[in-house]
Amino acid sequence: MLLKSDEYIDKQRAILVGFNHNSKRGDIYIEDSMAELRELVYAAGADVLETFIQNKATIDVRFYVGKGKVEEVKQACEALGADLVVFNDELSGAQMRNLSEAIEVQVVDRTAVILDIFAKRATTKEGKLQVELAQLKYRLPRLIGFGQSLSRVGGSSGGAGSGIGNRGPGEQKLELDRRRINDRIVEIRRELEDVKKNRAVQRAQRKKSDLPIVALVGYTNAGKSTVMNYFVNHNAEDPEKTVFEKDMLFATLETSNRRIEFDGNKSLILTDTVGFVSKLPHNLVEAFKATLEEVTEADLLIHVVDASNEKYDMQIGVTEKVLKELGVTAPSVYVFNKIDRLEENHIIESYPDAIQISAKLGTNMNLLVDEIMSQIFNDHLTVEMLIPYVDGHVLSYLNENAHILEQEYKEEGTWMKVEVSAIDAEKYKKFML
């Protein structure tokens, strides 16, 4: 755990270090990436004291950054009382060890911070297994780099001796060698396969109900959980089933499914998913595929974007890249959230067809509802039916699952004008007039 205790007492004090090749890494400027790293470290529970950026053409094999920059960071740690240095890129085990020895404080990288956040937030058995798998795969080639930190791993519940990068998969000793790690990886994969089968059964049951699935996707902290809770509070059978939301990176780490009901007996399953982030550790994407499989089953994606973030284009790109890697093909709707933080009449030029909302205030949520309805229920037909009285079960089904527009009792049976799904229209076509 990043914190020394759950009461936010005696936080770790961190210095951040970034490496800049040509003022730009891919589509993400180094300043933006470092700002995100600061938010990640904050979400993990530490304070950031200072940030350093190394402008250099080539990576130093021994220290990743140049020796002069290492000395500069060491002096800053001594002057500011920092007890942690976080690098923005993945370090090898040897680099981690060399840096720790040279700077004389604990050194971790961006991946370790993200894994730590996931370890701290995971609550379900599946989530904990997935985090442990990702951590073990990350640590396997870095055993030498962790050194003495492996001798007292904090475990999933944290503890007084735990810190960033030390929140691990249980009470393990330094003697945890590659064979034991590999054995545990095999064991976890076996357990996750069982979980995957259970999830497949649950998905099959949902599909049997013929309820469409709408998935909320987007960058971390875009406001997906706030959108979910709006619908739970206004359109769910049980308003108590809201999900956790907070203005912080990775507030949501577990997939949540809720049945949402609209007028006219129209219902769907709304899925809240873990948010994406730039440079998401590959092992973490792999480990969480079982969770993210929910997205591959969706009939519609609601791509939630933080309109108040100036780098929303980059965030959209990161999200779409991960979705593509997962093989997601469902149509998507862009929803720009947090417009309450923008100036009035602000125009988002790059996405003129996007729906602009404030899920927190409920602004324009009716527009989002209309869009979902038009996309998900566009196959519904308005037909006339005559249901004989002996087929009362059909009448009961339609009353519960269709939108009855008109109804009249006649001598031959119940006549109705009804809006039904294409599936139900085919199922009960013999009653159609």
C-alpha cells in the first residue's frame, strides 16, 4: 500500500522523474504525461514534492537517465526529505537496483504505481487475482531490482511497513524465487479460468433475457461512474445500487452491471468499466481481459470524455486504441461530460455530433437517453395484435415487456396496438393483424 496507514497519516513523499526523447513521446507530450503521473501518485496516496525531466537522445543503460540527473535527484531527495522516486517509464530490475543504491531511497516506476492503485482498490476475488497476476508477471524479471523490499511485502491489506511498489500478492519472503512465482502464476490462471467460465454463464443468462447491453467506456476519471449513478438514481428498480465515484484516477476498478428501465417497458443492462490511461501496463491489460470482456459483448458503447480536460483528444485516442486491441466492434456514441466546468456556449469543434452533458448536474441527460433509445431500440415495431383469451400468458408477457399504446377487449380476444422488439414481433407474429 502506498500509505503507511489507511488514515492518510505519514504519507510517502515522492519526486517524479521523466525521460524526454524529442519533446514528445508518441502523441503524448512529456509535460502531459508527467502531469498524469502526478495524479497517479496522488491516487496511490503519496505527496509529490518535485518533478524532473531528462532531455536526452538516448537512454542510459545503467540508470535510464544520465548520471548527472541521478545526482540532481539525489540532492533534491536529501533537501526535501523525499523517501520515494517515481520514474515515468518502466525500469529494468538492474536499473531499479542501481538507482536505489545511487539515490539511497526507494525507486519505482509508473507501472508499479498503477499496479499499486489496483491492488489497493480491488475488492472482489476476481479483481484481487487479476492484480496479483499482473504484479507477479511484473516482478518476475525484476526480482533483483526489488532487493530487500520483497522480504516484507505488505500484502493485499497494506500495513505499517508497506509503501509504493511494496503492496504485493501476500506475505512473501525474499526467497520467493522464479519457480515459486511461475507456479503461482499457473495457479492464478487456473482460478481465473474458473471465474471466466462463471462470467460466461452470467453473460449467457443476460443474453437469454434479450436485454441489450450498453457499456460506459472512456479514460479514467472521465465521469463514467457518475453517468452510471444518474441512471441508477432515475431509471433503476433499486436506486440503492449506486457505484463508487470520486474525482480521482481509477476510482472504478470493478465492472458493475445494473438493469436500467425506461418508459414503455424498455430495459437494458448498463455496464460501468475500469477507465483507461496512457502507457497502461501490458500485463495489466492482459490480466483484466476477463473483466473487459464485458465490453466486447456490448450492443452500444457510450464513450465518456472529460470535456474539461484540454488533452481529451489524446485520451480518446488511448481509449480507442485499447478497445481496438480488445476486438470491440460495437457502435459508439461520444459523450462529453463535465460541461459545467466549461464556459457557457463552449463549442467542441472536433466532435460536432457529440452529446454534451454534466452527469453531476443532470444537464442534457435527456439527450443522452434519447440517443440510447434511438440506437438500442431502433428495431422496435408498432403492430396490431389480437390475443385470444385462451392465450392469456402472451398478454401478460406483452404487458410486462412491450409498450402498449392502445388496448380493447373484443369478443374474440384482446386487441392491442403495441410497440414490440423485432424478436417479439417474430415470436408472436401469428397474433398480428
